[in-house]
Amino acid sequence: MASVEQAHAALTAVTDAGSGRSLIELGWIQEPRLVGERAVFLLALPGFAQAQRDRIVTEARAALLAIDGVNEVQIELAQPTGAAPIGAAGHGAPGPGAGQLPQRQAIAGVRQVIAVSSGKGGVGKSTVAVNLACALAATGLKVGLLDADIYGPNAPTMLGVADRTPEVRGEGASQVLSPVECCGIAMVSMGLLIQENQPVVWRGPMLNGIIRQFLYQVEWGERDVLIVDLPPGTGDAQLTIAQAVPMAGAIIVTTPQLVSLADARRGLAMFVQMGVSVLGVVENMSVFIPPDAPEKRYALFGSGGGARLAEEAGVPLLAELPLEMPVREGGDAGRPVVLSHPESASAQALMALARRIGAAHLVPA
């Protein structure tokens, strides 16, 4: 005669395609029980996992019917767990903080996740993220870079791999993508999966889906840290990352300019609201260093803004990065400045940032 313990053990083998974790452990399969020769359980999938429902039902039914004494399976469906599907905030559904948030899932093999964010575009956030990833790798860490700016992916150009296509194996929820190895790091980006100049015209749920694939269906291997280059603002991508994975924290990139600071405050406040630690502020383009007069400094966008923002928020000012021509040249040429011009003031400031982040938050395995 079948037992509840047998049913529980059989269902433990049914896993989430993204994280590989048991659905029993995740709480997506609940209350397994037996009623005579009929096995019954409650299926409580979160909104973002609904695409896996048919596979999960098939696997769970087969696992239970393989038990001697079970001749029928009954599956009860619950409402999606969590306050709302990830990314639904602002579209008529409860936002972060309203009800229970989805359970955060770690990425297999990835020890820490650090997000690089900005309140507005044009402040050099992707430049900071790409160079920080390369600089951390230069210190001996195993580093991954996730370009989560789905609508404007720039990392492939900055790393010189825009013409490469990552290997994708499997179909649907079982797909696995191999990251592109370059400049000492492993990287994935939407820019590697679409044609040049092809726009990504997606609503929030589709964007959330691809970001979760980049998190959980990529062969990241063993990584000391995954740097996530977020798009500007406080939208769906930020919510997905903040709700999906436990993070070491977020770095806020700004320029000294007042408009940039105002938007950076909103971005910083969003992470605080989401319960994500803010590691500190990076002030980019602090001064311009002309190539023909490297001893001179010009505060093109004002001065002291990053320090004021950090002081207001009670977080460290992690770095003040100068603006130099090699920074732009390296990004356009696909060779980040920390690798192409390691002797430059910008590269040295970025390396100092990497050492500070590494010493405070990262320890190689």
C-alpha cells in the first residue's frame, strides 16, 4: 500500500527548470496526500513559472503513478503565489511591499550578485559595469556579467563580441545558454541574440521572462560574483532582479549634475524599499582630463554631487571617476579602458573601485 512518504519523495524529484531546485522545497508543490488509491497535491505556481505548468503536471503525474498502489492522480490548482507576478507593479496590481514577495532564489554556482544601476541614462552606468567586471577579474576573481538592459544592450559592443552568438541548447523552459567568454569574464546580453539595429518591442512580462532565463538558464559555472548591468530607471527589470535573487547589494552610478542626482536618489530609494543593500555611490565624469594637458582638471558637470548623495543616503562614496578620451575609445573599440589603457587615471580609479568592492564584499573561492 502506498504511503504519503512515498508520494512526498516522488514529488521531490520534480524541479524548477530555471533554478534546478525541488518544487517541494520551493513550496510550489504542497500538501501531498493519499485518498485510497488516489494521490492528491496542491500546485501553487508563482506567476513567473506558469509557463512550466504543463511540464510540471506531466512529470508529477508520472512520478506518482510509478508508485505501487497509486492508480489515479488529482492536482488542485492554487492562485499564483506572491503579491503579483514579477513586474506587475504599476499596472493595476499591488507593488513591492504589498503582501508577500516571491521567494528569492540563488543562482547555481554564483556566490554573490551585485547590481550596477542609475536613475537616468547617459551617466556611464554600462561603462562602469563593464569595466568593474573586467577589473574584478583582473584581481583574480571569477566574474560574470549579465547585461540586463534588454532594450538597449551595449555590453557586446563594449567588450568587442557583438558579432558572436552564444550556444543555446534545448527547447522552451529547458533551454540552456552558454555565456560568451571575453576579457576574462563570462557575459550574456540580449544584444548577442538579436540582429544589429533590431528593436526589442516587449511588454513587462516578456522582459521579466528573458531576465529570469539569463539568471537561471545560463551555464554560469562557478563565479565569485555576477555583475548585473541594469537599465536606467526603476522599472520592470529592476523589480525582477531585486525580487528574484539574493544580492550582495547595488551600486548607484551618477554624475555630479543636479538632474542626474535627482534621478539617482529615486533609484537608490527603490533598492532601499525593496530591501536590497546599497553598497555605495559611484560619481562618474567627476572631472574631464584633456589628453593634451593631463595635469588639468575641468568639472564639466559640477562637483561634489556624488558625495552629497552618498552623505544623504548614509552610504559610502565608492569612487570619483574622471572622464578621459580612452574611456570612450575603449568602449567603441571593444576593449575596456582598464585593459586598453591600464595606466590612465580612469583605469586606475576603476581598479581602485574593484579592489574596494572585492575587499569589502567578495572573497574568491
